[in-house]
Amino acid sequence: MKILVLGGDGYLGWPTALHLSGQGHEVAVADNFARRGYDNELGVESLVPIEPLQTRIAVWKELTGQQIGCYIGDLTDAMFAYRIITEFAPDAVVHFAEQRAAPYSMIDRSHAVYTQQNNVIGNLNLLFAIAEINPEIHLVKLGTMGEYGTPNIDIEEGWLEIEHNGRTDKMLYPKRPGSFYHLSKVHDSHNIEFACRIWNLRATDLNQGVVYGQQTPETARDERLATRFDYDAVFGTVLNRFVIQAVIGHPLTVYGTGGQTRGMIDIRDTVRCIQLACENPADRGEFRVFNQITEWMSVQQIAEAIKSASPEDVHIDYLPNPRVELAEHYYNVTHTKLIELGLQPHLLSDTLIDSLFEITKRYAHRVRPEALLPTVNWRTPTATP
Ligand code: NAD
Ligand code: USQ
């Protein structure tokens, strides 16, 4: 298949492009390097050094003979969106290209507006480009488990059968997200469902949980193929941050009591899920939703798992929670559709945490410790950190 990976320079987009290419698909990536720009703005860098996109592509060609196409541009520029769909003529488009940090979207007005403009308009441009140029294209869109929030009922895969006053219907599952970033994903999901309904497009919305890990079999082939690994309080995600904190002897930063529970997934399963979604497309007119997680854990359980895996003594700090989220809540998620397609999950208990510690140790000298503590507060917007 011809697969276009939008956001192909990012943490997940790059390993996905390699995985799809390694599986024999013809792949092109597109990116505007916004993510590298946020690093410059925040004064941090990926813990693991990353090569320029063009170098990574050349290394992959050198090792495998496979050429990955490359488009540099911004999805919010409609002409760019139309050009890449026309020129590459993909069968499937995997859309990772959004601002993805909840704290970044909560810094202040301009970061909230930027996040929603970038994400919602980029996605809309893409929907129009697909509808006008080739509505057969399957859109595989990265959503997030955070779209649902933490309701006091079971979370289904995108849709809910409802009975009300004696009548029944199948509705989009109600959403109650916890940041302007997560809200942008809800807006995207609604726009995609609408486009499937009115234009007969085909789409899979992957409501993914928090990703952990840094290597896939493809990125591990050469250090110049490494993907990014973020540790700062804005872009670093919980499990990756805890590993890095454990390695440099910093207390693990549990927000609040650590009773909040989140769906999790290993980066090796992320790339496989994308492959499965692309190779088993949605039908025309179908808005399909998969919950892309393999297990769920409370933040306290994650901290305990990292503490017990660490060869060094690890201290856990309970910080006042800078976010507004439920401290303790019900959490039960249906996530069977990707398993039915063939996903064989890597669980945290049998995962290679040791190798994550190993990679982290190699680059620990690159950590800026002051970037580890949260500065963005949900209740009071602050100036740019
Ligand atoms: P990332 O920031 O590392 O990668 C996103 C890439 O998209 C970056 O390279 C960025 O430069 C590019 N991009 C952003 N806006 C763009 C635009 N307007 N035009 C072109 N390129 C643009 O993020 P990631 O961690 O790889 O996440 C990828 C996707 O997966 C995101 O949509 C995110 O919401 C979703 N997701 C991530 C996680 C996670 O834990 N990392 C979990 C669930 C869902
Ligand atoms: N947390 C801590 N300590 C930390 C960092 C986080 O206790 O040092 C807590 C947060 O309060 C939150 C949970 O850990 O309850 C998860 O936070 P996170 O920063 O790891 O993840 P989140 O902000 O939800 O965002 C990440 C990705 C985002 C993706 C989302 C999936 O950045 O792109 O959409 O995970 S989900 O959480 O399922 O919505």
C-alpha cells in the first residue's frame, strides 16, 4: 500500500514510518518541524539526540534500500495538504501531525488558541483534500483516550448504545476531556465522523493511551534512526519521565495522590496498531473507533513499577496536582478491536524496562533538572515558561 505519514518527524510518526516501510509498504512522511520549534521555545531537547529528518531517511535507505518520500510543509496550509494528497496519491493517510502536549495547550491563551487552530484546521484541510481528490483514501487518525475523560461508567470503543424514555439509539460516546489539547481531539473526532456521514469517507480514529518506550526493532538498527524521548514537564509523558527521574536520582513527580488512572501502550505496539488499522481499512462511510491501549494503571502503580525496576534507591514525591483531574475514579475500558485484528500486546510487566534504563543512562548528562518540575497550572494560566 502507499501510506502517507503526517507528523513523520515526531516521537511516534518516525518509528511508524520505518515500521510500515519495513513491512513492504511504500511510505512518505510530511512534517513542518513544529515539534523541534517547541523545544527551542521551551529551552529543552529530546534526551536521546535525534538526526535531521533528511539524514534519518538517508540512513534508512542506506540500511534497507527502501526510499521514504519526504514533504516539508504545514497542514494548516490547505495548498500543502492538497499537494501531498495529489502528488503521493496514498491509499491510507496516518495523521499524527498535531500539537500533542496537554500542558503546552494550558500555558496561556495563545498556546490554547495555537493548539486548537493547528490541530482542528490541519485536520479539516486534510478531510477536504481527501474528499475532493480521492474519497477512497482511508484516514487513520490519532485521537486520544483523554477524549473520554474519566466517566463513572465503562468506556466503549467510540460509540454507545443508549436507551432513553423507552427508545434506543447508537450515539458517539459522550466526551469530557481535561485540557484544551484533549478538546482539540474531540473537535477532530466530530469533524471526521461528520465527513464520513456526509461525504462517505472512510476513517479510523485511534483513541490511544499514554505511550511509553523509546525503541522499536527498526529504530534500534542504528543510533542515527533514534526517535525522540522527552523528559520535560511539558512534553514528557508520565512513565518515560519516571524512568528518567529514577536514573538521574530525582524523586518521581507523582501529581496529587497518584490515584488517577490512565490507559497505557508500549511504542512497539503503537506502530503495530497503525499497521493493522491501515491493512484492514474501514468501509466507505464508516467512522470506526479503536481504543488503542493494552492495559491501564494508576500513576501510583506506574511509580511503584519504576521504583521496583530501578537498581538504585528511588524516592517518590507527591506534588500538589497542577492539573484539574479526578484523584480517584472508576476506570474500565473496552479495547478488543485491535486484538481481534491480531495485536499481541507487550505489557509493562513483561517489557524491557531494563533497556529503557540503559538508554536513559547513556544520555542522562543531557537532562536539564529544572525542566523536570511542572510550571504550567490548569487553574491559573501562566506566562510561557
Ligand atoms: P510529536 O509532537 O512528537 O509529533 C507530532 C509531529 O507532527 C511533530 O513532528 C510536529 O512537528 C508535526 N506537526 C505538528 N503540527 C503540524 C502541522 N500543522 N503540519 C505538519 N506537521 C505538524 O507527537 P507524538 O508523541 O509523536 O504524537 C503523535 C500523535 O499521536 C499526536 O496526534 C498525539 O496527539 C497522538 N498521541 C500521542 C500519545 C503519546 O503518548 N505520545 C498518546 C496518544 C496519542
Ligand atoms: N503525571 C504525574 N506526574 C508527572 C507527569 C504526569 O503524576 O510527572 C500524571 C498526570 O497528572 C496525568 C497522567 O500522569 O494524570 C498522564 O499525564 P501525561 O503527561 O503522561 O499524559 P497526558 O497529558 O494525558 O498526555 C499524553 C500525551 C498526549 C496523549 C495522552 C493520552 O502527551 O499526546 O493524547 O497522553 S491520554 O492520557 O490517554 O489522553
